[in-house]
Amino acid sequence: VVSTNNTLLIREIPFTKQALSRQEMYSLAYYIKDSRIEKERIKECRFYRYKYLKESIQDFILRKTERLMESGIFKNKVDDNFKLKILATVLSFDERIVNLIEIFDYTEEIPKLAIYAGDKNLFNEQDLITLAFLNLVGIDIVIFTPTNYNNIELGLKEKYYDIVQLPKVKYNLQIPENIKRFSVKEGL
């Protein structure tokens, strides 16, 4: 999986950080009306980071964000506050995640996200939102958890993923260093 083109390898979790301040996040409430994002207004917002992307990709990201707010994928209730977290997370995506979305081609190779979760660290809310968003987009996601600890199970509903359990639990398993950190085209 990791050596294929258009694959991003995440070696530790949590892997996302909130880039918006609390004040910026709560100001996003002015751009959401009943799970609908006022797309043209938010594109003019001072902390909107995706102006450099083609208009079609910007619109795609915002449409998928709306769909995520209504998807029912999360175990927790998606109230107005959580909708703000969803939008803030999407607007804070790491460039590597944006590149996966940008290179997505339905007729060619589908981008992949491979995550190694080898310790007791858990996905944070932003990680779960990012995983749910990428799942909705159609990116292939695989999470290796050799310890067999719960993780994604704590935040996302079971019908949205499959679990394949290996016969042995392994602790302190290290990813070989010779595996490229990122193998997404264009040098991620």
C-alpha cells in the first residue's frame, strides 16, 4: 500500500491540528445556515486558505463539507457546535491532505491514506473529521493498529468501515525507516 503512487503515510496519531483560533472558529457560524455553507461569502473570509485551488475543487470541498455535516457517520450528535468544528477542520487541512483531494481522479489511481496507530494515542476530533471527509470523497484509507486497541471505533459508526483482525497482537512494532515517509506525487 505505502509504496504505491498517490499514497500518504501517517506514522503517528493524532495527525491533525486546529489551525484556526477559537474566535475564528466561532465566527464561522455566520457562514453556516442549516448545514448549508454560504460558499461565496466564506471564500471571501480572511482565513479561507483555498483561494489558490481551481474553483471547481474549492466548490467540491465545500459541498462535501456540507454533506459530511448531514452524513450521520459520527457517533456523537452533530449539533451546531460540531458543525463549526467540521468546517474549521476542513478549512485547516494540512497541505498533504489537500493534495490528496486535488490529485483525485476517479478514472485513474485513487489516492490512499495509510495510518500507523501503534500505541495508545487516540485520533482527536479533527482526525476523525478528516478521516470521515476523506472517506466521503472516496479516498482509500487503511489504518494499521498492531496493538488491536480501539481508535476509530470510538468516534465513527461501525457501518462506515471494515475491521480485519490479525491473529496476533504486536506491541512496539516499528515501521521500517526505508519506507518513504510520503509517496504522493509532487513530493509530498
